Amino acid sequence: MSDGEEVRLNRIKGTKAVLRFALPSILMMVFTSSYTMVDGLMISNLISTDAFAGVNLAMPLFSVMTAIGFMFASGGSALVSRKMGESKLKEARSDFTFILLFGMVLALVIAVVSLIFMDPLVRLIGADDNLAPYTKEYTSILALCAPFFIMQFITNQFLVVAGKPSLSLVMAIIAGIVNIVLDYVLIAMMDMDVGGAAIASGLSAVVPCAVAFFYFISKNCELRFCRPSMNVHTITESCYNGMSEMVSELSASISSLAFNLVMMHYLGANGVSAITIVMYIQFLSIAVIIGYAMGVAPVMGYNYGKQDRKSMSSLYKTSMLFVLAFSVTVFICMELFGEYFVRLFDTGDMDLRRIASYGLSIHAFSYLMMGVNLYVSSLFTSLSDGTRSAIISLMRGLLILVPMIVFLPMILGIDGVWLAVPITELITICFSLYMLRKASVLYGYGRLIVSD
């Protein structure tokens, strides 16, 4: 599929076509995740472990921006792709334009509020006197770049809806190259420390936003800018549809804060760095599932709008088999080669290497279940069922995980921290499979794992 070729969603039939269509989204998420890891590598190797820990404390703010971006990307694309399937193209374009406009305004509000309350925010997320300077510098620049970070997620997903996943991938690659080059120039050559890393990330987000803008003003594409609908229902339905993605990301910021506070209590800065390494590896490991889910979601939404149950069932079975096979593969790789990933970040600190490697060997069991939970949540979002999707996200990201992070260490010590995610995912997958069975007849996507 060339960059100039626009793929209609009604042409995505069969396993090969589905995987080929989803591949750009998968690669995009893998590249995006690897660039996040490169930031961590640059900071830990070129500055210090304390800087690495300080930057990690700033991640809750980034999670908030990601949450809003994912919410409008997933929820809005579900709405727009469904209307395209219902042959309401003019309405779909109008809603699409309004969603992007509203997202931009909201991003600006977040940027202003974050900058006004920066000092109390830095203390709230757990930075002590040693880490606070790194956290404040990085967070301040992140806040300034909030509009670009948020719009990057939204425009990337709508390019998939427009049948241009390959363009989304190209933008991600270019943005990543910009990020890596600027990381090296600003940190290694200009000695700008964590501020340089934040500037590099912010500028790299400008690239995909600019390319997407010029694409969507073209009159040659099916999905393009027009007069916005200004219909509040468009925003509320998008938020409802994408609620689970927002809940998942916001929950991630809360759980990240809980992890950091617990690790700081038990092991100090090395504990924070260790959990940061494990979370970076997790983000990269599940990027394929997230990318796949984002890639096929518009196809499922389109077929749902057409009430094409045969295509829905075929897509569901392909997706579940793909997720299960990949999850087992990741688990095996982490158990066999996890220590090599840890070595990329530990800068020769043997104590940090020991903590992170041991933790990863336990944490890896979560990958056996995490992929299914992520895909099931995304599936319900694509079917405009925000409630079921949000319940799954809430369970695995907040309602079960945070109590596990807090209370398991009281019983099991540091092992309790590493067991928190696997136990959470195990409980959640039982509920996810139950939800799949109950909703299969309602939506018509068929059954694979569960039977009558």
C-alpha cells in the first residue's frame, strides 16, 4: 500500500488484509514506544540516574495528555467510522472537524492550568528536594507542548479512519528521528539536561500535527475538514466511546504515582528507576497490541455501522488469535532475555540491575493476560460501548491495581510490588472473558474462547 493510496474500510476483508491494514498502526506504536525508551536511555546514560527518576515522576502529566488524546482518538474515530459505514459522510466530516477543534481548545486549557500550578504539581507527584529540579524543568516544557502531544494522537487515529495508516506510520518515523537527533544535540552537545529531552519530544510532536493538517485540508481525501458541527452530542458521544482509553491512561498515571511513592519508600531513587525501567519495557512490549487494536478499531466500527456480522466475526477471531499468540511470545522473550533490556538503562549500577531484572521476571507473567484485556477494551470502544470498555480499563488500571500496589508490599515486601500487575491482569481477564460471552450475541462478533 503506497502513501498515495487511500484504502476504503469496506475493502478490509480476510486475515491477510486485516494484518496488512493494521501493520502501519502496529509499527507506529512500536516506533513511538521505542522513542520513549530512547529518551530514557539518553537521560540515564548522558545525565544521571536521578535525572532519569525525576523525569519519570513527570510521567503522570504526560499520561493526562495521552489520556485526552486517546479518548478523542478512539471515541471520535468510532463515531466517525460508524457514520461512514452508515453512508453519512457529510455528517462524519463535520463531526471529525469539531472533534479536532474541541481537542485543541482543551489542550490549550490544560497547558495554561499546568503552568499556573506547576510548583504544587511537582510536589504532589512525589518529587523530593533532590529530584524536584529535574521534574519541574521537564514538566514545564511538557505543559507548553500539550497541544501538540494531544493533537498528535487524535490526528494519527483519524488518518487510519481516512484509509491512510501508512501516512500515519511515516509521520511517526519522521517524528521519532527528529526526537532522537534533537535528544543527542540538545543533551550531549548543548548540555541542556532534561530540558533538552523535553524540547526534543515537544518539537517531534509538531511534525505529525503539521502533516496531518495539510492532508485533511485537501479536497481529494474522503475524510477532510469542513464546517464543524458544533453539536455538543458529538463531543459527549466521543468522550463516552473513548472513556475507557481515557480511564486507562489516567489510571496509569495514578498507578505510576503509587508505584513511585511505594518504591521511594522501600528502595529510594533506585527503586523508582527500577520500576521506571520495567514500565518502559512494558510500554514497548504491549505497543504491538495497542497498535493492532487502534488499527482494526475503525474497521470493526465501520462493519458494525453496516451491520455486517460476518465481517465482524471474522475480524474478531483474527484479532483474538493474533493477540494470544503475541502475548505468549512476549512472555517467553521477557523470561529469557529480560535482563538484556534492563542493561540498556542501568548504566552499570549493579544494584539497580539486580532490582529491575528480578522485578521484570515476576512482572512478565502479566503479559500472558494483558494483551487480551487491552484488546477486549478496545473492541467495546469500536462498538461504541464505552461502559463495558471503561469497566475493564478501570479494573485493570485503578480499582484493582492501586490497592494491590499499596497493600501487597505490606504482606509480601518488595515482591508485592512486582506481583501487583500480574494479579490485577489475572482478575481482570476473568471479567473480560465473561463480558465477551455476554455481549457476543448483542453485537454479533461471534465467539472464540468461550462457548455456550
